[in-house]
Amino acid sequence: MRRVPSTLLALVDRIRGEDPERGDVPGWVMVTVMTAALVLAILGVFQDAIVNAVQNALNSVTTRG
């Protein structure tokens, strides 16, 4: 009888959902939503400062001096 390679067994376990490293999908969704909300809150408060900083950085790189 032939031995089944361990990679094939690992793939079958993963397809069946028996992989302990699979993770928590709702947890990742919550982290993503909270990160997006934090970015929007920071952008709402500091939008003018961020726009000015980016424009100054781009101007300092693109202007010849």
C-alpha cells in the first residue's frame, strides 16, 4: 500500500475546515471595520494638515532648486 504524502493530508484537512490556523473571520472583519473607522476619524479631524503635508512633500521633490 502506498503512503499518502503529508502535504496531501494537510490539504484535505484544510478543505474540511479542521485547520487550527484558519482564524476567526468575524474577528478579521471587525478589525478591518474598526481600522477604516479610525482612519476616517483621523482624516476628518486632520484633513487640512494631511493635505498640506503631502503637497509640501510633493512640491519639495518635484521643484528644481
